[in-house]
Amino acid sequence: MAAFESNRSVPEIIGESEAMQSLFETIDKLKDTDANILILGENGTGKDMIANLLCCCSPRTDKPFVHIDLGTIPGQLFESELFGHEKGAFTDARQEKQGRFEIASGGTLFLDEIGNLTPGMQAKLLTAIEKQQITRLGSTMPLSINVRLICATNADIHEMVANGEFRQDLLYRINTIELNIPPLRERGRDIDLLAEHFLQRYRKKYKKDIRNISGQAMKKLREYNWPGNVRELQHAIERAVILASGFTLTPDDFMLKSAAYRKSKADNLNLDQLEREAIEKALSQSGGNMNRAAELLGISRFTLYRKIEKLGAQ
């Protein structure tokens, strides 16, 4: 990857493919700016690592970096988590609490899974961004904030705007610069580099004398579609290292399809199986291009992502 100078610990992001080099070049151009960034990419592509890298090479590198997964916050706690609250603001508010905006002021606030926000949450977030002010629950005194926003989502947020599911004015506020992280299946020989990297990590961790990955095993890794991206590859290598008994990882050491994918094809009336086969066929015909596969299936790219997640997790 490109070299970035920082006083923080720079995350190790491996990639020599054209797509990743282009991404690194863009990040390098952003190192002296405070621009708000929107990171788009499928689950498991490393959006959190890119957010950390952006912070490391920014003018705010020595300031707070606050990460919050918006997909895990119940609606009733949204304001308390982001804006804070005063003692007694609600039943369980036994003491005052700083919100994430207040904690991150002067630094960077990373809002992960921003596509999960409800319309009401979106409106409150937009107001805070526009005014650069927040008000704790139970207070009438606004607090000035100064944060650099980095947001991320695996959703097709532009389609969400078109469908009225995400505010266009909020999108304009958070995506001064938009970064798209390529899925692993589009990164070519980066699969080899990442597999070797994870092999070295886990052979040391588990004290296993595994020296390499066979050519046939690597071929199997390259040909797999990786719906879970780098995270799935990492788990596949770790599992293989733990269970392997030889010095070389072979194709038999990699069980790449989940139980959901191994359901009997004789059950041809199983709706999940039929849907899965249709998705696999569309991905095959499109050469792994998600946009084209979605078109072939007559669904949106966002819907395709969700179906792959659902079917792969059963």
C-alpha cells in the first residue's frame, strides 16, 4: 500500500490490485483536508480500517477518534448516545453523560452503518451537522462541536435516496468525498497476498508448523466468490490453520460454503435454495459484477447484498 506518515498506529491494509492502489492514491490526496468522507462497500471489505487510515493521515491524527455503530443503537437511545444527557433527563439517567459528538469534538467521529438510521434519526443528525451544535437531553444549553465526520455503509445509499429512505440533504452533508472499497472478488491477486498474510499471522498465533498454501488450494481461494470479503477469507485461513495436520494447506482444508449453501439440491421446492441458485447463476453470468447481477435478477444492488447476507448466514 501507499506510505502514510502519522503519529498514530497506521492500520495494515494489504492490496496491490489496481482498484486498491487507486483507493490509496485518493486517500493520500485527502491527508491535509478535513473533508467529510462517506465510505461505501460490502460487509467485510474493511470500511473501519479505511476510516482509521483516514484519521491517521489527517490533521486531526492526535485528536480523538470516536467510532459508533449506528446499527446497534436502539431508537430510544439515539439522542443520548450521540448528544449526551443531563442527570435526571430520563428514568435511568443517574448522572450526566457526554455524547459521542461531544467526546469527538476537535477530532473525528466515525458513524458506521449510517444507512440504518430512521427518518427521525436522520433529521436530528442533519440538524447537528448543519448547526455544528448539539444539546444534551434534559438541557436547553446548546454546545458547539467541531468534528470531522467519516461515515460508512454497506447499503446502496443513492438508491435509498431515490426511494425516499435516506435524506438527500443529509447525504450531501456527509459525502464531500465518497470512497468505494472494492469487494475481494474484484481484487485479483490480492487474494494471494491476503491469504499469505493471514497464514503467517495464524501459524504464529496457534504455533503450527504450516509453511505454505498449495497451488490447488490457492486456485480454490481465487475462484471462490467471497460474499463475506476479506473478513471471510481471514476466518477461512484461521479455521484451516487450526484444523490442518500437514505442513501445507490443501483444498480439503478449506470448507468455503456454509451449511446454507450445502442444502440438498433434491429439495428443489425450497425457496431459499432456489433463490440462492438464482443469485449464484446471476453472479456467474455477470462475472461477479454486483450491478449487472442485480439487473439480471430484477432487484437493486442493495437488495442483492441483503439477500447474500441472509442466505449465507442461515
